[in-house]
Amino acid sequence: MQSKILKNSINIGGDGEYFYIRNYIPRNKKDTHSSLDEYSELILRYKKGNYKIISFFARLLSNIIYYYFYPYDLILPVPPSSSYLDIYPNSIVCSYLNSAGLIGYLKDEVVCIKGHKPNHITGTKYKKSSISSILIKDKSELKSKNIILFDDIITTGATFRQIKQTLLEKGANSVTGLFLGKTSGGYDKLQGDFNG
């Protein structure tokens, strides 16, 4: 699967504001029998904390960072919308990229101060937007930095743009989004979820 993904260049969204690897087509939460394409299934397993899939995406993103994002200084994961999750894959991936010497990483720079149970735990179709629950710490390490804001999925981009604006106000030179997938198949028209 990794070689098939790498054959295609990453996709550009939002007039160059963010990049994503491939489209993500979510499964209807009430219809557990509906099938996903192979890539969407990988993302779903990533979101649920499968360590093999997290490792797969960490290796994939190390290639993408090396080839496409070498002039960037920091990668910051969009925080989980819930403290109900046992692990946080985005943070694990960013930590891996940092330890491999590819890019800097500030742990817990962007945090969620009030969360909710995610859809795959509650079985609900939509998440309530909680952009006011995001806190960005005021650290001098952000000043004049070119930052990658990383998350698994982008849907409407509302959360991404809000965090981006706040990082720029705190002195970042530039902020570009990097996502594993972009919601497609009609779901991108729905109300934005907390992480995208």
C-alpha cells in the first residue's frame, strides 16, 4: 500500500493552504457493514490507535516531510477532541518525526481544554464543533517559525484555519496544514467536526 500512495504526489487543498495524501470516505457509523476503500480503512484503524498503522503512517510521513517540507521548523499535532482516547496517534507520529531528526516538535503546544467522546466511541454521526476549547500556549519557540499543523482528517477546515490564525498571531512565520486524508463523498459538505 505504501508504494501505491507514494507514487501519487500529495494533494493540495485550500489554494495551497494545506496538503493531504488521499481522500477519506467515512463509513456511516450506524451501518457497520458498509465497506471502506483500503486507504479509508487504514485511516480509521489509525484513529482507533492501531500501532502497526500508526507506524506505517509515521514512516510514510517521514518521506513526505523529507521531500516536500524540508524548510519547515516545527510540526504541531491538532489535539484530540477527547480525553477518552487511550493514545493519541497524531502526537506519536510527530514525536517519531522529531526523533528521526526530520523536524522539531513541541509537545502539548496546542491543547484541548474541554473535550467530548469521539464519534467512533458514541456511535453518533456528527460531532459538536468545539473550537473555543482549543488553547495554544504562548511560547517564544513559535516566533518566526514555519509550522506544519498535522491532523488525520480535514473536513471543513474550520478548526485548522482557527488554529492557523492563532499561531500566526503568536508570531509564526507561516502555518501549513498536513493531513492524512480529506473527507470526500458528500461528507465534506456536513458540519465540520472538531478535528478538521
